[in-house]
Amino acid sequence: MKKKILSLLLLAIPMLSFAQEKGLDEQVNDAFMPFATWWENLVLTTVPIAGYNIPFVVLLLVLGATFFTIYFKFPGITKFKTAINTVRGKYVDIEKHGVDKLYNNDEALAEEDIADTIRDESAHGEVSHFQALATAVSGTVGLGNIAGVAVAIGLGGPGATFWMVVCGLLGMSTKFVECTLGVKYRDVGEDGTIYGGPMYYLSKGFREIGFGTAGKVLGVIFAILCVGASFGGGNAFQSNQAAVQISSLFNLQGGSNGVIIGVILAILVGIVIIGGIKRIAKITEKIVPFMAGLYIVASLVIIFANFTDIGFAFQLIMDGAFSPMAGLGGLVGVLIVGFQRAAFSNEAGAGSAAIAHSAVRTKYPASEGVVALLEPFIDTVVICTMTALVIIFFNINGTDAQSVFNYTAQHGSSVILNSTGETINGVDLTSMAFDSVIPHFSYVLTIAIVLFAFSTMISWSYYGLQSWKYLFGKGKVADMTYKILFLIFVVIGAAATLDAVIKFSDAMILALVFPNMIGLLFLFPKVRQEMKRYLGAISIKKEAIQDGAIDVTKHM
């Protein structure tokens, strides 16, 4: 362990020496921008529909999520209570032992439509439901909820908030499907280490239905893209916004601040990710409740401080969703902005969270599927809405919807402050909104942002590492090679500008939708089987408790 940490420190020394050159941040950004722009244009290829050019990936995401929502009968609503009970551990006995073993009810599982049960390897796992949820949430509840919402409002006005929430609600169904498959088709190493995610359910699931070669190709494509996404949205974007907030808060000047801050973040991240998923889970289960609680409480303080304006704020959101303000590209333009930012925020359809959820300890894949549907609700429906309200309150100032800043799509992801004519973007806008009600809250927000960024980076390092191992094997050399590359991108992200980073980050995460959604659309019947199996097990347990046939507490 000490040797590995020492190697990370030695890696940082030459970076720090280079950071003394004036304008290194700008040099890094100039080198990175052309590739980021090319990749964004490729992934966001549009198709003309009803006079609008709609990115095909957004269309695939929305239509797929809508289909799953209808097919599984709105699981975000009907399975919400089951999800809460599962996280609480109410069904841990049947998940650990299996309902057939506990209640001698083998015939209950013999029906033809649920005969395709998972292999014994699915009884393994490395983390609890809560730890898996915390790890996955830490990868999504991050700066997409702080800077991302500000970007959405900057580009699409208040109406973009409505479409972000709609996307979050639909995304609950997609997350349920992909995370159920993640557990069902995972691999278990000889030492009990779990290897799972879309690359595994694409290759193994497609082999089951007779399309082995296609599944293998899709699995490799997903793994390559996931490695890139771990470097971009799960890493560079996070370190970028953390560096921006730290530099702004402490008024740091100079052309190398980003590199220096990035090196410090890289060292801290490196110390954690060496320990693998168990250490990551232990860190995230402590960080996530604290940082989410801190941010939600602060948001509620501002919301209640502006209680009389809540009706006006929601009116702006609804009016903007269906009658967009001038210059925002029309209804479809605002819808696309909302869905694109929500997709970056909760990653439903990208498949990344299935990698973390696949490590859970359970015999029933659907048990983790229902837990996973809580992610978009927490991430987009709750936290993103709170952030949007804080920003809108900052702008309307009680009376005038344009009193503080002008929404504009002409300045990238920025808005224009009316008082100074200054353009601001991303996390700076959110920070100013909080400071307007809670003086000096930017200091607290900086802590929250660094924690958000830190937790997201360590979670995404695990996603990328799993994909890297799928491609290059599970040896120690491959392991350390990936981790060093990941830490280098921490520095690159901190040094580059938001526009360059967000182009690359958006495109990398959205690109995952292509292979993953193809897999979900072919394999979703397997999810139906697993859901019936899990709900059947819960039903048997409830009947046993009611009949007093067995003391279930002894199996807990």
C-alpha cells in the first residue's frame, strides 16, 4: 500500500514542476478543445423531425425510457415502497438464503414463466444494498446537480427544469432494467470479487438469446466508451468545477492554478481508489448522506426564505417548458436541453450505475433493480429541482423574471448579469444564488462541491476500471495502468475550461446509451422474469409471517 501511494506522489512531482510555467492551463485546454468538439458533434448527430434537428441519442433515450415505463407499469411509482423496504433490509433474509430454502416452497418457483432463474454465483456480492446505492448515487449526485442545472437554465431558461424532472421520472424505469440485468449476468472471481455491468450482460445475455457475436461486439464498444466516460464526465468535469470553485472562493490568480489543484485532488483520489469497491463503498456510504443532507438543508432554507415566490417560480418553470422565452430555440429546443442535462445528471440509460449495483449481496437480481430506481428520483426529481428553484429565486428577486440576469443561448452555458454585464456559468451561478440568501455560504458550498466531485470521481474510477479489466484482463499491471491514466485526467480536467470539458463529458456519457439501450431493448423480458421471481419471494415471506409458520427473525 505504501509503495503504491509513493508511486502516486512521484507521479505528481513532475506535474507540479510543469505547473510553474505561465499559462499551462490554457495550453492544456487548447490541446483538448479540438478533440472535444469533434467527439461532441459525432455523438450528438441529429435527425430532422417536424422541422427540428433532434440528437438521435436523446431520441433513443426518451423513447426507450418511455417504453420501459409503460411495459413495467410505472415501476417508479408502483415499486417505490418495495425499493424503500429493500434498502432498509426488510427482505435481507430471503435475499441471503433464498425463499425456497427458508420456507421449503420449491413449487412456488417452478412456474414456466420464471424458470429461468439466476445461477448460484448471484448469491455472492461485496456490498450491501445501501452501500451499492450510495456508491451509484455518489456517481450521479454530483456536480451535474449543481453546475449542470445552472447550465440547463443558462441554455434553456426555467422551463428546462420541467423536462429534467420528466426525464428523471422516466429514467427510473430504465435504471431498474439495467441494474437488474447487471446483477443477473455478473461474473464472480475465485476470490469473490464481482465483475459486472453492461459489458457482461451484453455479451452473456446476447449469447443466451443466440446473438453471441453481436453481444460481444456491443460489450467491447460499451467498455471502451465507459473508460472514456470515466475520464470525462466522471472525472474531468468534476475536477474542473471543483477547481473553478476553489479558485473563485480564494481569488487565486495565475495560469497554473488548475493544474496545482488537480494534482492535489489526484493524490487524494488515488489514495482511495487503490482499495477497490469495498473501500469506495465504505467512503461513499459516509460521504453521500452527509453531502446530500447538507445541500438539501441549505436549499430548503432558501426555498422557505422565498416561500411567497414559490408559486411564481413554478409558473416560470411551466410557462418556460411549453412557451419558451425568446431566443431559446423553441419548445423542442428547451426539451432537448432539459433531457440532455438530466441524462448527464442521473445517467439512466447509460448503464454506468449497473456496474456498481452488480456488486450487491443478493440472490435476486430484481432486488437491486428496484433499489436502483431510487437514484433518478433522488438525483433529478429532488436535488435538481431544489437547485433550479434556488437559481430561479436568485433571478426573479420577488418581482421581475429578468431582474438579475438574462438567459441566453448565445454564450454557451453562460448567463449575463444585468448589473455588470459579466457572463457567468456553471457552478459560479449556483454559488452566487446561495450567497444571495445565506451570506458566505459559498464556503460551505465549496466543501459540498469538493465532496460531490471527490465521491463522483472515486465511483467512476470503479466503473472505468471494471471496463478496463473487461478489455485488458484482470491483472495488477492493467489495474495500475488504468488508475494512473485516471489520475492524469483529474489534472487535465482541473486545467481545462468548462466549455471544453462539458463537450467531452456530455458526449462520452451519452455515447454509452447506444450499446446499452440496444441491449436493454433485447433483454428486458429477462427483467420481467426476475421481477416476478423477487415479488413472488416477498409474497411467500409475507404469507409465512401471517400464518406464523416460521420465525423469520432467526434468518436475519
